[in-house]
Amino acid sequence: MSGDSAAAAPGRTGARPERPVGRKKAGSRWGRFLEGGLLQGGVQGSPVLRLVLRWVRRPLLPVMRLWRRNIQLKVVVTTLLMSLGVVLLLGFVVIGQVRNGLLDAKVKASQSQATGGFAAAKQNSDEAAAAAGTADDGATGDERAEQNVIQWMSDLVTSLSSGGQGAFEVVTLPASAGGDTGGRGPRASGRVNPTDSVPEDLRDRIDSNTGAFQSYTRIVYHSTAHKESQPALVIGKQVNDPNNNPFQLYYLFPLTQEEKSLSLVKGTLATAGLFVVVLLGAIAWLVVRQVVTPVRMAAGIAERLSAGRLQERMKVTGEDDIARLGEAFNKMAQNLQLKIQQLEDLSRMQRRFVSDVSHELRTPLTTVRMAADVIHEAREDFDPVTARSAELLADQLDRFESLLADLLEISRFDAGAAALEAEPIDLREVVRRVVSGAEPLAERKGSHIRIVGDQQPVVAEADARRVERVLRNLVVNAVEHGEGRDVVVKLASAGGAVAVAVRDYGVGLKPGEATRVFSRFWRADPARARTTGGTGLGLSIALEDARLHGGWLQAWGEPGGGSQFRLTLPRTVDEPLRGSPIPLEPKDSRRNRGLDDAGLPCGGGEKAATVPAQPTGDQAAPMPTRDPIISRLGTAVPKADPTALPGNGARVVPRPASGALRQEDIPGRPGADEPPSGETGQDGESSKHGEASHGR
Amino acid sequence: MMSFMKGRVLVVDDDTALAEMLGIVLRGEGFEPSFVADGDKALAAFRESKPDLVLLDLMLPGRDGIEVCRLIRAESGVPIVMLTAKSDTVDVVVGLESGADDYIVKPFKPKELVARIRARLRRSEEPAPEQLAIGDLVIDVAGHSVKRDGQSIALTPLEFDLLVALARKPWQVFTREVLLEQVWGYRHAADTRLVNVHVQRLRSKVEKDPERPEIVVTVRGVGYKAGPS
């Protein structure tokens, strides 16, 4: 059997390895890598890559966990990062402003100084030209003038720089546009390396323009000066020498002082910023701690409260919001305690009452019962009227007794007084006992009870008494409503669950009845005469018994097509159920045999719902149309392995979705262990494929 | 047949109507009933009448049934069948742990009651000379004694029957249902708690360490079997 496990919505999580492949066909390697997620754990790809990722991820995991769990850490880190950002921004703005302020003053002073210098140089050259003109105007004048200019320029540099007293240096460079300069090489005051100290682009600009230009540079000294290079402002202009040849005159103003001031400001700001950031972090830590400590205390106390220590209270000091939280919390705890106390008292009273009623009713009933039996035994000696009365008395006492027993059982469930006595049991034994107990009734009805799937042990931790009661109820019901057709009891176990399904081919259930059968005192057909005195509480009690185990009891049926009741129990008591090894709708239902294609409506009409009141709601959702089932199958239904046994390590083995689809899609496919259909199958074709047959 | 069915039955019940009805039924089946309605007087009545079996109602005025059961069990291994109106696990287990051999839940049918009583009385009717060994215990079936290293261990008849049933077929694992049938005489499966409680009681008497049983071994998911001898 490879049931589609009607209640297997949880299986969505089951088949993880197949999902990404099936859904996106052409997922790139990186896409898949990202989808797998660095921190999700599901990394696909080569083993080496996986190993590396794991190696990278491992030290990060505790940090991530701490980050997720610790709000204090989050707030402190966020505060630190944000204040760091603010401080950096502030620092850049302040430093920019200070730099601008410092340089503006210096540039202005330097410009006026340089302008003066240029004017002095021009005047000096004009004077020298006039003097040369008056001194001699002979043929050899050119050569002499050349000599004079060399001397003149050296003098100019000396005289100009002497006015600054180290506040600036003066450099002259030949105008490169002037071609051959005739020995008028670069000159500089204060052992400045003239060519290295003046940037090339400034020289180009001065060559092509007549105005004054400025730039920032570093003053480089000759190695003999033993001085470090220093930042400077350089202002230059093209000036004519006495021979009216252009040359370049530069003023270099060292900015060392300004730079020192600026670095002082920077240092101060950095220190202050660091302090601010650290202090803000510390403040955030302290502030958050003030809030978080009471919250943590509340969380701890809430945990202890929920663990049942109802007298736990928070300590409240002051009147602030935290104190209000504490007060409200304590008030809540107080009310909770009160309510729980009341409920406990109520439950105790109820239990006490039930117990007392039980005793008070049962003792006289025992006497009546025994008296009735004695009278019943002796009825042959009575006249017919009295004899019949004795029979009625005995019969109705039976009915009264079972009704009383069921009522008491139900009220025990309602009072929460039902206790589970779970131990590992083999459900096959329980089923065999139940079936052999129901066989006399089946014989009277002319039906035949078969057991399927009992080749291997079906062991679960369960309360044998209760499970037997549930199964007896189901089997007796199936025989009673089976209209003399076969009843099939199917066992299966897979994953963490075991299941017993009881299938009959009788009147079945009308739409909507699958949920109502579990209601108290519900009757399928009020007009129908009852053959055995059911109390109307049997299925309600069975449902409660199933719930007590953490299991499910669900019904399926179609009108005229019989019904199936399925009991699913977790294999161990504390394990939650995630699915059932047997599909709720049997394979030989009309729909699964494809009869819906033959003219019958395939809408929700003929399908019966399951029980809504199960512990996990969405598994047992009604199945309105065919499509959702197929799609659910298509995505990821854990295929239960019927051979999975406790202890042999077998688990739910997901099969390829396509295979499951194919199996379910073929209409009317004769299943390997398909029981005989309702219409044709009562003529006792029993054991095939190793099915055990427990007939008459 | 009739000879062993004769038996003195002490009915301890405060409900006079029920007691009278029980008397009618028991007499009709050939037993000799005697009655006591008060828990305080139950022990005296027991000593006086020396019954073959005690029918004991759990809810009694004065001393309650549990206490009476304990007192009787302290001085005799006579079969005790509890009558209880409560089928809750706790009540049943407490009753069984106080020493009752069997219990029957009200309301019961007269035949059911008589069957239980007969099942409890029948066992003394088959004295087959037989020596059995289970673990380091030696059982003399006919002499109704269990000895370890010559020291005899006192068991109630029911506990003795349980031990003998296990010891006779040491290769077989007994399900609780089989034990119920063989030892208690239940035809249809009944409450397996009977077996659990009595196995515990038996272990507390015959095992060296009841936490780690060696004589009566639990076979998980199935039942019990005799330990290797």
C-alpha cells in the first residue's frame, strides 16, 4: 500500500532534497547556492564548497544566535554603529571648516605678499633695464646684458626672499615657452630645490597666461639643507627680466603651522569622538539593562508560572512603567492563579461528583441487576405476561447499564479525569481480540471480517484497554451498518505513526455526516430500528480515547459506498502525529476507482469530510475537489513505508513525487491489496498476497 | 464437582439490600455466605468465620475496604475479590496493591460474580506433585511452597499460581491476556492492570532487586516470561 495519506499536510516539510530541483529547472549554481543559504544549512554543490562554507559558518553561528536572542547586544551594537556614523560625519564637517578657515587667512596673506613681490620684481627689472640703457648701448651690449641678467636675477631672488625672513621662499624658473634661456637657470632661496617644488601643471598654466596662479605643493629642499619637505602654497607669475625676456617667479609659503593646527584639531576630534562613541555605547548598555532586566525577570517568572509554580511574583519597586509592568504582571498571575484554582476546584468537585454518583447509582443498580437476573432465570415458571416482563426488565437493564457506563466515561473525559496508561502494545493482538469478539455478531449479520496488514508487528505505546474499546466500537459499528457485506480491518505503521482503518461497504455516510458521527447521541437515521443497543456515545468516547493518546479518529464515507473509520496513533506517546500510514479515503472508493468520470459528480457532494476537531487542524481538512489532493501529492507527501518497524531504523521514506502521482492518477487501477469492492466482493475471495483472513 | 464449589464466602458490604441479594445468589450457587457490614468489625468476622474467599466492598463505613484488605492480607493468603463502583485506574490499582486478587466492577451480573469466585476457589483442587525451578527459586507445587536457598518465601495463592504458570513453560512469553486466562480464569480479555499489579507484588517478594527483575522478566511490548534458571 502506498497510501496518499490524506492527512499528510505536514509532509510539506518532508522532502526537502527534491524541492529546489523540482521547482526551478534552470536555477544557476549561484542561485542555488544562495537559496541553500549560507546560514540556512542546506548548502548544495560540491562537497569541498560545502566543507568550506561549514568551516566559515561554524564560528559565526554562536554569534548569530547571541544576536538573535540578546536584545541588549542588539541595542548596544546599533547605538555604537549609529553614533560612530554621526561622530564621523561631524568630524569630517568640523575638520573641513577648520581647514578652510585656516587656509583662507593664509592664502589671503600670501596673495598680498606675492602681489607685492611681483610688483617689486617688475619695478626692479624696469629700473635695471633703464640703467642698462643709459650705461652703454654698444655692439657688445647683448653679451653684457646677458651677464647682467644672470647677476640681476640672483640679486632679485636674494632681495625678495630676504623680506620674508623665512616666512616664504622665492623661486625663479625659466619660461619654458621662451626656448633657449641663455644660462638663466632656476634659482631658489633657502636651498629649495626649485624644479621639484613647483608642480608641473602650475608651470604650464603660467607659461600660457600672464596672470598670477596658485597651487598647493610640497617644498623639497636640496639634500645639503637637511630639511624635511613641507606642505606649502605656491603662487607664481610670469615676469620680464631687464632684457624683456619672460621668466617665472614663484613665492612658496610653507603651511607647516597650519598643518600642525589642523592635525591638533583632528586628534582632538578623534579622541572626543571615540569617547563619545564608547560612552554612548555604555549609556545604551546601562539604559537597556534597566529595561531588559525587568523584562528578563518577567520572562523567567512567566516561564515558572507556566511550569505550574503559580505563586511566583515579580518584585516591584517604584512607580515607573517598569513597575507598572510588574504590577500588571503580578495582577495577571494572581488572576490566573485564582482562575486555575477555581477550575481545579471545579474539576475536583466534578470528579468527586461523578465518582459519588457512580457509586451511589451503581450499588442499587447492582442489586436490581442481580434481582432481575434471578427473576429472569426463573421466568419459565411464570405466566407469559410476567415472563415477558422479566425479559424486558433484564434487557433494558443491560441498556441502562451501558448507558450509565458511557455517561460516566464521558463525564470523566469532560472533567479531565481520564488518565492514559500507555505501554508498548502490538495492535495486531488487540485487533484480533476485537475481531474474534465481534465475530458472533458478524455471523448473525452474515458478514465476514478480514484483517489486512498483520504480517508484521504494529507496535505503539498505547492504552490497550482504550484502544480495544475504540476498535471494538468501530468494528461493531462497521458490522452493524455493513448490510451483510465484508468488513476489512487494515493495519499499518510507518514513520512515527500506526493506524488501524475499519472499512465497510454498507450504507455509508451522507455528506457532512463524517463529522457528525462523533457527536454525542447522534443517530444516522432516527427512523432506523436499532438492532444492538448502542448508547449513542460510543464514537464520542472513542474520539476522546484517541485524543487522549494524542491520536486521531477520523471518518470517511460515501452514500451507498460504505465508510472507513481510521484510528491513527503516535508510536510513542510524546511524539506528535504528522500523518497517517493509511489514507483516510480508501483506494476502492468510487472516486479513486474513477467512477466520478462515469457521470457521478466529483464535487464535494459525495465526499465526506474528516473530523475537524483533531489536535492539528489543517491535516484533517476536508478535500473538496480532486485537484488539491493531486497538487499536495505533487509537492511533498512523505510516502509511508509500510514495512517500517520500530527499532529497525526505518523512517518515512519520501518517494519521487511523480511516482506517487502516477499511481494515483490511473483510474481504477487494481491495487495490490485492494479489498473487494462493495458491489461484488462479498463472496469471500479472501486471502491473496499474504493477507490474513479471519473469517467465520 | 459440587464438593469443591461449596465454600464459605465472607461478604463485607454495608448496603444491606445488596448484601442480601448477594446472599441469595451465593446460596443459590451452593456457597455458604456470611455477612459483615462494618469495616471495623470485618477483621473479627474474618477470624471467626475463616472463609474460603472474601467479597469486599471498597466503600465501607468505619475502616475502608483498602484498609480491611490490607489487614486480612497481613494474616492470610485467602482469595479476596473486591467489589468496586469505580473503574478508575487509581482506585483499581490501589485496591489490587493492597492485596486483592481480583476485582469486579458494579453493576455486575450474578453469573460473572460466581464465575470469578469459582475461578479463585478452583485452584486448590489440583494437587499434582511437581518440582519446578525458576531462576534460583525452587517451587514445590503440591506443597505450595517457594524456596530460595532453603529459605521459604510466603506467597498468596494467586501469586503462587502466577509464578507456577510462568515456571511451567520457561521458554514461553506470556502475554497479559494469556496470564489473565490461565491464572485468573478470564475467558475474555479483561483488565491487564490486574496482571501488572500482581507481577509487581510478586516481584517485590521473590526478586533480589525488584528494580532489576531476574525471575519474572518483562518482554517489552509482549508480556512476561520466566527468567533463566
